[in-house]
Amino acid sequence: MEPALKINNLQVSYYTDAGRARALDGVNLTLNPGEKLGLVGESGSGKSTMALAMMRMIKPPGRIEGGEVIIGDVNLTTLSEEDMLKARLSRIAYIPQGAMNSLNPVTRIGAQMVDAIKAHDTGMSKKEIIEKSMESLESVDLKREVFKMYPHELSGGMKQRVCIAIGILLEPQVIVADEPTSALDVITQRQVMETIDKVQDKLGAAIILIGHDMGLMAQFVDRVAVMYTGRLMEVSSVKDMFTRPKHPYAVDLIHSLPNLENKGVFKGIPGVAPALLRLPSGCSFHPRCSQAIEICQKDTPPYQEIEDNRFAACHLFQEKA
Ligand SMILES: Nc1ncnc2c1ncn2[C@@H]1O[C@H](COP(=O)(O)OP(=O)(O)OP(=O)(O)O)[C@@H](O)[C@H]1O
Ligand SMILES: [Mg+2]
């Protein structure tokens, strides 16, 4: 099967007065059509940076320093600005963090959808564009009437659905949703996740769901990617990640989840994530790692396949024979 998405050695730095922060440090990832991947990691680990880099939407002082993003047979990295503009929404859709709060408050939902399509000169007539927008609303379980409404007339969950509806207007092969359910109550979170599930099924798109809530994510994704200081530490199937995580950071993350044994108490991971400007030598996690060995202070572990379909960057695991 041809992968829907291939990310090779993607690198992003932010150049600040205090120095260069490598926010994305060589990320590699392959997603199949229809696959759902959850991207988790502490605040500041680089999740949104990865999404923005895939869209080529990194703004100064940030810069994409290398790597490629390939969707189907199109290498986004080498597209002209104009072609990249077309690729956004038609090949890859990004539902930004806090999207529902960035809907224009004085413009009707329908007009915002029509504008999104118009920006892409699809050759559709006005009537077709309106019909397409209404269908898109229906596919996220909103009524056609929402087309005529203003954002303030909608609940948080409905606004988030509108953002999803805008994201899927041009039937992209890859959808990246950045914390689509944060700031929503538990019930609404589930409903929004179910909606994402449904539209994804319909489109057969690959999806990257960015989030903090491992528990919620576990119910919806096929694989989980754990990010730390701009690097993927482990990528495994949900089952493997939850039943036998390999990377010590992934182990800590899973064990810090509230469960019945610890009576729902959040344990946390000792220590704090290091600032990107002052990353520890070797493996950036070594100062917090309970299993660190000598080499961890010196050499950055390569990210490699350690078992069938499991990837990790850790000196404790050798490349599969
Ligand atoms: N505009 C910017 N200028 C300088 N540094 C930035 C900028 N944007 C992000 N960074 C740095 O890049 C790193 C990654 O940020 P990013 O927003 O990708 O993290 P995140 O994983 O999405 O966090 P959160 O869970 O809080 O959304 C952070 O350490 C941050 O300090
Ligand atoms: Mg973010």
C-alpha cells in the first residue's frame, strides 16, 4: 500500500535573542491511508510545530531547516508557494489549536466556508460551492441551517464541528487536528472525536490527532507517537503503547495516567522538561530517566525500528535484527 503521508527528517528551529531552539529535531513518520495516529507530549515538546511545518506555515522567527513532507506522490517541500496554497485543504487540512475561537465572529458560517473553497479556484459554481458546504456541515452532524448562523449562536462543540467541516471541504488525504477537543466538556469531547472518526472513514484520509489526553485518544487512534523536546521517542500501536511501552519516557507517561489502582491520582514525571535552548547532551531525556546508562549522556540515540512496527529512540533498545 502506498503511504498517505511520509515525513522524512523534518527539522524546524526558532531563532530567538537567546539563541537557536531546535523545536523539531529530525522527525520521521509514515502513515497509511485511513490510519489514525495520536501525537502526544508535554507542552512545548513540538507538536504544533510539527503540524505547522507539515503545512509549511512556520512563521519567523521559526524556519524549516530540512526534511520533506510527502503526501501520496506529491512532495510538499518542493512545491511553489502557489501550489502549496492549493495543497492546503485539498491534500492536507490543518485544524489549528483553538480553531473554534478563531472563527470570524461577524461573518456567517456559510460565508466562511465559501471563502475557504473560493481561495482554491476549484472551478465549482457558486451553487455547487454552497451545496458542498452544506454537505460538509451534514457530514459533521450539523444541520444545514448552521450555514446561515454566526459563531456566537453555536456551542463550543458545534463550533469545533464547523472547523472540522471547513477542514474536509476539499476532501484532503491527510488531516491534522491540533487538540480538537481541549476546552470541551467530556461528553462533547467524545462526540467531536466520534465525528472526526466518521468523516475520516468517509474520506479514507489519514489523520494525526494532537492531544494531551492519552485516555481519550486511546479509544480513537490506531497508533500513538510520543514526542519529547522535538523528537519522536516512541511510536507504537495503541495496544503496545498501553500494555508494554518501551521507551522510559513513554513508560512514565503511561504510568502517570490516572487509573483504578492509583485511585485516579495523577502521578506526574519527576523533573521538568528541559528548555530547548539548553538541551542536555546525548539523549535529552537522560536527566529524568530512571534507566539511563552511561552512553545516554554522550550520544543521541537514533530513532529506529526496534520491533515490527515499533519505533523508538533509546539506547536500551537495539535495532531489530
Ligand atoms: N514563535 C516562536 N518563537 C520562539 N519559540 C517558539 C515559537 N513557537 C514555538 N516555539 C518553541 O518551540 C517549542 C515547541 O512549541 P510547540 O508550540 O510546537 O509545542 P506544543 O507541543 O504544541 O505545546 P502545547 O502542548 O503547549 O501546545 C516550544 O519550546 C516553544 O518555546
Ligand atoms: Mg501545541
